[in-house]
Amino acid sequence: MRAEVVELPDSEGLYAAITVADVPKDLLRKRIGRLGRGLARAVRDAGRPGERVLCVVVLRGGALLYPAFADEFGDAAFCMLGLRRVGGDVVTEYRTEVPGGTYDRVVYLDCVAATGRTIFAARRAIAPICHAAEEVVAVVCAATTATRALRAAELAVIGFSLDEAETSGVVAPDFGRLDAGEVFADGSTGSEPPVDVAARRPHG
């Protein structure tokens, strides 16, 4: 899946349903969770049996996809990465332990990619610790700006809508009037990242 762009079918109309304004947060989270399951299966199926995978969960939006990927990638290593925008840059606020070494694939999880800057910041944060033969960005949606930038940097991109509009670093329509962080906040898992399961190591 080297630097491929794969747009998944939205056969159930779930992506279209989450872009409608004023959908209750609980319902949004459920629909995003179902999309996450389809996304996780597609990423897994694009890989090879027995490969070593690191999933990097970009908070807070990536936490909405975490449960599905934790189920599909039972033998993968996971880390949580807290990022913050500072002016026009994105910096790392905190990071759970990253099991070092060489991986067949690193998968970056985030719900929305507008420009690609957040994914590039996540990539920089883990680059000194581990190396990957392939890198994949798993998103629900991305703007054309991000999709092109990520592919040009030799990252594969997979999601349900990868050619959205972007204005001043914001994807339209996003999730109605909410961004992924707002959807995650105040959810059943709370507004804090699930750090108790963040640093899972692969078995074996």
C-alpha cells in the first residue's frame, strides 16, 4: 500500500450522516465508531499476515477510532500522542511510551486531516524512536490539501472521503458544526485519553 490513496465506499451512508449539523454527540460517536470498524478492517486487509504494526493515536480525534483498531490489531503496539497547535505549527504536548525498533507498518489514526500538519508532527515525534517500512494515515475524511501533501511525503492515505474542501486549516463539512475533538470531549470515555491501554506492546 505504498503511498496509495484509497477511498472506501460509504455503502450505509454513515459518512453522509455525520456531516449533518446538529446530530447529537452520542449518535455521532456511534456512527464514527461504525466507520472506524470499517476503516480498521480495510487497513488490516491491506497488510500482510504476521507483520509488526505500531498504531499512533493522534488525540483527541484519533481516540474515536482507537476501539475499532484495538479490536482489529490485537497484536499491534499502540501509543497515544497529544498534540497542540502553536501559531502555524503543531507541537507534541505528551506521548505515551513508544515501543522502539523496526515496524512493517506505522498507522497514524486521526478522524480528520485538513492540511496534513498534525500527521507530519506525529511522524516527527516518533521518528527518533522507531522506523517503519510503510506508513499509513487512517482517517474518516481528509481535505484534498492533506491528501496530496501526505501522498507526496510517501504516506498512504485511507478513508471514506479524501477530497474535501479546506479553508484556513479547517475541513468542510467536518462533523456538522463540531470538530473531532469536540465530539470526543464529554463522551462516555471522558475528555482525557485512555492512557491505561495506550502503550500496548505486540505479543511475542
